[in-house]
Amino acid sequence: MHWLYLIIAITMEVAGTTCMKLSEGFSKLLPSISIFIFYGISFTFLTLALKVLPVGMTYAVWSGAGTALITLVGIIWFGESFNMIKVISLLLIIIGVAGLHASRESLL
């Protein structure tokens, strides 16, 4: 269940960050309010996940997956640029998160 909580936390964080862009500097009411709702839900589920999962690995997955997903949202939804530096950077994030998860399971 704790992994499900983490997935919900990541999804809500991405929704909150997307609403930041949509709020146009807090000039649009609904996206502005949605930022706080989505981040509140995200932090709630992140806290629930942290009851079981280690904090370093959990935060790395939450922030790394959120960064990767919001980059994809930016590319797909907002037409942001897509280049090799972004691809390599996203791969490095994924490798780093996988490494932290693997270190939890072994004594590297």
C-alpha cells in the first residue's frame, strides 16, 4: 500500500506543478487554488508512504519521478523543447533513483 501512496503523491505533485504553469503567475483563480489542493494531497500521501519507506529513497523517487513526468508534460502539453541533453538528464535521474533503491537492498 505504501508504494500506491507514493504513486498518488507523485501524480498529485505533477498535477500541482502543472497548475502552477496554468495559473499564469496566480492570475487565474481555478489553477491557483488547484496548486494548493494538489500539493496538499501530495504531501499527505507522501507522509503516509514515509511511514514504511525510507526517507532518502522515498524522496528521491518522489522528486525524481515528478521531475521526469513534469518534463514530459512540458514537452507534450506545453510544447517545450526536446533534445538530447534532456533525454540524458532524465536517464540520469532514473539511474540515480534506481541506484538509491538498489542500495536499500544491498550493502554496496
